[in-house]
Amino acid sequence: MRVTSEVLVTRSLDRLNTRLKAYERSQSELATGKKILKPSDDPGGANRSMSVRAAMRARNQELRNINDAMGWLNNADSQLQSAMSRTQRARDLTVDGATLKDPGAQRAIATELRAIADELVGIANTTHIGRPLFGGYSDGDAVTPAVDADGDPVLDDDGRPVLAFDPPADQADQVLRRISDTEQIRINTTAAEWLGADDDAGDLVSFLRGLADDIEAGDQEAATAGLTVLDRAADRIGANLADIGSATNRVESAKARADDSLFALRTELSNIEDVDVAEGIMELQIQEVGYQATLQALSKALPPSLGSFLR
Amino acid sequence: MSFVGLYTGLSGIRAGQAGLDTASNNIANANTPGYTRQRVEFSAAHSFNSPYGPVGTGVTVEDVARLRDGFLDARYRSSVGDGAAAQVRSEFLTSMERLSGEPELGLSSKIGELWAAMEDWSNDPAADASRRSVLNELGTVAETFRGTAAAWDQLGADTEGQLNVVLGEVNDLLTTLHEDFNVQLANADMDRVGPGLLDQRDQLLDRLSELTGATVSYNEDNTVTVELDGQALLDHPAGPAEVTVAPEADGDTPAVRIEPPGGGGAQTVAASGELEGLRRAVHEDLPAWRDQLDGLATTLMTAINEQNAAGAVANGARGDALLEGDGAGDIRLVSNDIGVLAAGALQLDEVTGEPAIDPDDPDGARLTPPTHDGTNARAFADLRTAQLLRPGEDEGGATATFETQLSEQIVGLAGAVRSSESTTEAARGVATGATLARASQHGVSIDEEMVDLVRFQRALEANARVMTTVDQTLDVLVNRVGIVGR
């Protein structure tokens, strides 16, 4: 093959370009720390990195959901615990009411029972970050005195005000949080559920108010009969506590899983996308040396011609 | 002894001068693009019969030859077209990929933000902030669709402009080759046609091959015939054909077509070169990817609108459409009012199937969902993992999650870029080989020319010495002979 100056120039430029391209590539990989700068650098890797990123986003969102759920569940748990202790106190008082015959003591018991009833209303109307904790989807108080269309209070047969539940007993609103791609768990219980709005003896608050009236009136039989109702109420609150507790357990284990999975995903993403820095620096060095060598060779090869040696 | 020797020396001096002139011209044009190196060709002059036998009378300059190898030209022209087509198309696809903004700034990340916003909304359906953020993210996704579509359309328009420029250049080249070369050179005396004109013609033919992948044949009458896929682009005396890019029938993909010089119906041909690369990019690649983008936009729009219609807004009515528009180019939010998001469950009248009327309400208003009811917001968030009908599929057809459909598009485009790059690389290798082979044959080697300079200089000197020698001999004969005893 004849080596003409055009051949020399064409081939030198071609080699220089190839070298420079490789050098530039290793430089930008090292500078950004990423192997995949655009999807076409590695379509398969880009595909995996996109799905890993999507999965990471989902796990992060789950962790946020879980934190939010924990807040709800912890608050519900502590409120129900105190409702439970109030209910047990009410039962103790009722036992006293069924035996003590002193009107003063009976009046004191009645007063305390009414206070407990009010306290239970307070617990039922607790809010969590601006939302009623036991109010399901509703806004405002979960337990209110019922009113009719004209705004007058509704009274029962004994002339006592009836309570309205929002949501009502037949509508168990489900406040849900997603804790994994396939699992959503309920993190609430409604006031109607744990106060037993559909109990034959009426809800716990109304029942305690009635019981207070009965004990004040010295009706010890009613007090004795009330004990079974109170046991039932305590069981109901206990069951609700157990629901909240098991939800807490599931959320906690979901949190551990999401954390684990996030860690694994992060490792995988790094394997797909990130440059091994040591390797990257080596590569850059090699390319730099190569580029310099090409330049050297060119500077040596291009200028001399026979012209320089003839006189 | 005669004067022949003087003329022999003279012919040698003339040959040496021709040699020096040619070598200087070669050196001067060493870097001229398209220049073909020249060589003086000598032959021995006829001899005369002296009494002692035939004696030569010097050297004749036969020709200044243009060292062009038609086979190397053909090899270059057949490879350069494919390389140019692949290169142009690969640049186009790379631009498309860059304009899509993936993986950092493109749809894939915006969609992720949208799902996150929807999930936050479902956790707190009544909060204005979470509703606002859903609408914002939805707006961003629509904007990203529009932005990508607009950028691609602009790229397509620019490339189509480039395609028209190339078409113009091809037709101009054909006209020039016909009028300035074929017509002028037909049956001309080639000894009077300078090699420069032929170099110029070969350069135009090279460019034509780079643009279209055309092949060239040289005719006896000094004209050239240019063909593309078996169809004549240029012939003598018929003249140049007209090259267009047009659909064969209405609704077809535009193709490269050749209208013969005398009319008689355009023929569709398989071209290569920049022309084909640009045509394929504008009329095949862009519409295909653009359709996919439209399909994605429609899939998302349908899913979002159907989901909103499945829920109830604050007054109990069905949610209205959230997104509108025809494809990715103009997908946009219908309303920027956060009240249009249907978070709650829809309560339907069992008889009419319409949103139920509140039996207790004197004005006949609809049943309204509770304030914090996020049932439908949750269903929105679940769209992330929902199987959505693929674009163009009928009910019951193939489905995939939106993220899968999106990543298929991104990875599909990336794969196309990748394969077009390797095609370019391969075609470039072949073209570089052909270019080098040609440069090696047709180019000027300074060293060779240096040697020639030295060679011809010496020849010149030697011939001058021949003349001096003959002159001195004659001097002896004329002036010194016959002076005995003077």
C-alpha cells in the first residue's frame, strides 16, 4: 500500500478521534459516577434501573404510609387503653352501686359514672392531625347528641337524649394504608364500633348515663344487670384493641420488610448504574496514556518527509 | 557525427522539464480534495538506421496520465451511501432520545412523582395541599408529554427541511453533471480536456453517491451514466431524472421516487445515502415513536379520566374528566380547580344507575361522600400497579402496567439508537477502508515526488551534459580539424 499524505492524515484523524471518544467517555463516567448516562448506553441496564427506581419509589412511599399508619395506630391504641380502664372503673363502681345502700354513696357513684360517660365521649371525639380518630371518613365529632330535622334534641322513651354516631353503626368506614404492593391494612376503628352503638342495651355512653340515673334512684337490680352489659363493653373494647394491636404488628413487620427491600434495591441500583471508582480511575488513566501516545506518535510521524533530508 | 545528438539531448531536457512540472504540480496539489496524482509517461523515440545499426533519437513525452482506478471509485461509492444513511439516522435517533430527557428528566421520573402524590392524597383525601399536589403532578406529566412531543415534532420539521435541502442538492448535482459535463464532454477530444475537469466530475459523483447511494458507469463517449436501484438518474443524451420523496399512493409512507427525464411516471426505488437516512428518520422512525407516545398519553388519559368518573366529588356528582386532548401533543388538564378531583366513593341509585339523590334533602341534592372518604383516591394510587389496556387494543386485549408500557417505549428507543449506532460503526469501517484505499492510490506521496524531483533534475543535468558533449565534439570537428600547418 502506498502511504500518501492523505492516507496519513485520514488514518491519524480516525485514530485520534477513536481515542478521544474513549477518553471522553471514561471521563464523563468518572465525573458523573454513572455508567448509564442515557438509556442507549445500556438498554437492558436502563430497563432494570428504571424498574428498580420505580420499586424504590414505591418502598419509600410505603415507609411514609407506614409512619403515618403508626401515628394513627399508636394514638388509637392509647385512647382505647384509657377507654378500657375507664370502663373497668365503671364496672367497679357498678359493683359498689349494686351493694351500697347509702344514698350519698349512690349519688357519688352516679356522678362518677356520668363523668366517665363524658370522658368516653371525649375519647371518642379525639382528633389525630385534624381528623377525628374514631370518625372514619367523617369530619367533625364522631359522637354527638342526636337532633331531628328541626334541630331539636332527640329523646328516648325515658326522656334521655339519644346519641348520634358518625359514621353510624352499620357503616364501618375503612381508613386504609398501603403497606406493600399487595397489602392494604385498616388502621382505624369507629366510635360506633368500640362503643357498641348496635348493642341491645344501647351504646356504652348512653348505657352508663342510664345506669347512673338507676343507681342514683337506688335501683340495685338494674346495677346488677348492668354488670353483664359492662363486661360485654369491656370485651368489645378489648377486641378493638386487639385489632389495632395486630394492625400495629403487621405495619411494623411491613416496615422491616420495606427497609430491607430498600437496602437490597439500593445495592442493586448501584451495581447497575454506578461506576466502580477504582476501575474508573484506572480506565481513565489508560485512556489518557493511550491518547497521549497517539498524539506523540502523530507528532513524530506527520512532519518529516524526504524533503527534510535532501539538499 | 551529426546533429542528432543535440536533438537527443533536447528531447531529454524536455522530458525532464515535463517530469519536474508534473512533480511540482503533484506536490502543489498534495492537499487538494479530489485531486488525482499525475504521472508523465515516456517512451523511447524512433530510431534511425545508421551505418552501424539502429540508433535511438531520444525520448518522447507520451502523456500526462491521471492515475485513477475506476474499481476503487466504485468500491468507495457503493460503501459511502450505506455509511451516510446509517450515520444520519443514528444522529436523528440519538437526538430523539436526548430530547425525551430519560432517565433523569423524562416521563419515567414524573410519573413516579404522580403516583407518590396520589398515594399521599389517598392518605389525606380532604387536605387541599395533597389535592393541589396531585393536580400539579398531573399537570407536570401532561406538560412532559407535550414537551417531548413538541421537541420531537420540531426535530422532525428540522430534519424534513434538511431532507429538502438534500433533495435540492441531488437534483442540482444531476443537472450540473448533465449540462456541464455530459453535454460538454460527449465525444470531445480527451487530450484537450484537462485532468482537473475529470477530478471535478469525480468529486460531484462522490457527493451524489454519498447523498443517494447511486452507482456510476463511465461510457465510451466520455459521458457518465448514474443509476440508483436499477433506475437511471442520469444518462446521455436523455438528461437528468428528477428525484422526489413522495408517497406512492395517498396514505402510503413517502418513498424516494425517480421521475425519468421525459416524464412517463415516477418509480419508487430503494435508495441509501443521506437522502434515505433522512427520509427514513422523518417518515418512518419519527411517526412510529410519536404514535407510541400518543398511545401512552391516551392510555394514561383514559385511565385517569375513567378513575375520576368512578368517584364522587364533594357534591356527590361523578368526577369530570381531568385530562383532555388528542394524543401527546396537546394532552392537558381540563381544570386547575382542586375540587374536580373525585376522592370519595360514588353512591349510585340502584334504579337509574346515576348518582343517588339524598331522600332526606328537601331540594333533592345528591348523597355526598363523607369529607375524609378517600376510597377513590386510593383507587387512583392503585393505578400504579393496575393492568391498563395497551394502546390500540380492544376491551379484553393485551394489558400492562403504565410503567411497563413506558419503559418498553424508552428501552425500545434506546435499543433502536444502539443498533443504529453499531450499523453506523460497521458501515463507517467499510467506508473508511474504501476511502483509505482510494487515498492510497489516488493521493500524492510527498516522498515519491521528492524522489521524482531529484530524478528529473539529475536527468535534466545529464541531458545538458549530453548537449555540451555533442557541442564540444562538433567544436573539435568544425574548428580544430584541418588546421595542420596553419
